[in-house]
Amino acid sequence: MAFLTKIFKIVVSNSYYSSVTSNDFEIQPTHPTKNWLNQRKIRIINHSDGIELVWLSENYDNPLELLQKKANHVTASFVMTLKNSQVLNVSELEVGQPMGKVYYFHNKHNKEDQLLHPNSFISEVDLVDIAQVQSYPNEPGWDIFAIIDIEMSRWFADLSRHKHTLFTPLTITYEIKIQNRATFWRYCVVDTQKQLNGKIKVESQGDVAFEDVKFAKEPKDVYYIESTHPIPLYDRYDSFFSLCQIDKGETNDKKVLIEKLPYPTYDSLKKDKKNQKKYYSDIVVYV
């Protein structure tokens, strides 16, 4: 006899975070879905990375068979709202509302990995016109970032494809994966002591390379060093970058001015004026 049947989970993961995903989003059922869940004693449990649906299935000998009948031809719809606007800076995300679009996620892809989008991560292909989403709420009060539709008939088909044992939970986990943003890192070195009379460069532990220093015409004593390729942003880094000065003489002696340069902050993001899809992360350093 089952007292509590787990139905499915919706999990949001972001590659920017090195550990558990921060609670940047809130997922809530639309009003029709909320009414349907209440009528059938299905409850929503909130987690730090998403939600889980459970059914109070006491006194039912075969709860899954009964639930399949109750959920046949039913679509459970959810509204995903943005709680932390800074996640737009550190992730490959755009806001679709100004363009009359919304992110649309669903379980209609027939994918074994249960991703709610066709590609490995959220992308522009998941933005659709709001008018195309039948479950989009008409009532005001929602600051909608995305709509999630779970067709319950497909959910049962997904469940049937999985082999379950005593040690395997009888549930489906649907995932929404977010790619961390990669930007060109631009160190702005301010020579407060007028000591940088030699060649300076940024050196890294790994395979990240930086261009040669560029001198600013105005103001003087300001130098720019930019990465040759975009560098992924993380909340925590394993490697570090150093600012070095190379002697102009024959010895080419190297002096480490700053052993560990600072990393970009979430609010340092800038767009290129000519290429709006090219992003920079500016970091100011005083020596």
C-alpha cells in the first residue's frame, strides 16, 4: 500500500555555480494546474534547485494505474519567474518579454535524458512567441520568464521506459540546464606609482592566453590587457592569473607585480558597441 507517490521533479541547474544551483528562479503552477493538483491531492515540494510533485495516494492498491487514468490527456503547466536578475549577467540567458517572446520548456522531445529543451543548454531556440503558448496565463501579476508544460501521458510513457528496482526511486526528473556565460576578460591596469617602465603581461596557469598590452592615450599611465578568447564565468575558480613585468634589457627578467589578479564580478559585464553579441568583463587593477 502506497501512502506517498512521487510523480516527477523539475530541476534547474546552472554551470556557473560550482556546487548546488542557487535559488535564482521560482516555479509555480498556473491557476488551472493548481486547481487540478488540489482536487487530486497532489502537493508541490519546493527544493533549492526546483520543485517536486508528490501524490497522497493512501488506500490505493495500484496508485500509478489510477493516476494514469486521472492524468490522461492532462498537461501540467508551470510559470518560471526570475528571482535574481544578476543571473542574466553570468549565464547565457536573455529576457524574451520585451520582444513578445517567452522561454518554453516541455517534455515533448522524446529524449532519454529528460531535458525540457532540445539542446544541451537553454538557447534562443527555446524563445517562442507568447501567442504560441496556450498555457500562458492571461491574468496579470506574473513576471514570466518561462513556461513549463508537462504532458502527463508522456510522463507516464517516460516512466514506463525506466527500469525500477527497490533501490531506484519511482520518479522522473526533468531538467533545465543553463550555460554559464563566457566573456572576454579585460584587465585595466592603472599605474599609480608610474613604475611600469617595462613590458607587462598577464600570465595564467592553464591554456588561457592574453594579448599584448595596449596603452591608453588618455588618461596616461593606464594599460589594457585582454584575453584572446572568451573565458567562462564561475562563482569559484581553480586557477588564477598573475600580472608580471618583463625587463626590457637582455636578461628579460620577470617580476611578479600581482600574484593573483581579481576575477570579474557579476556586474562588470559590458557589450561591444559594434557587436552586441560580444561581451566583456572589465576588471580594474591599481599598481
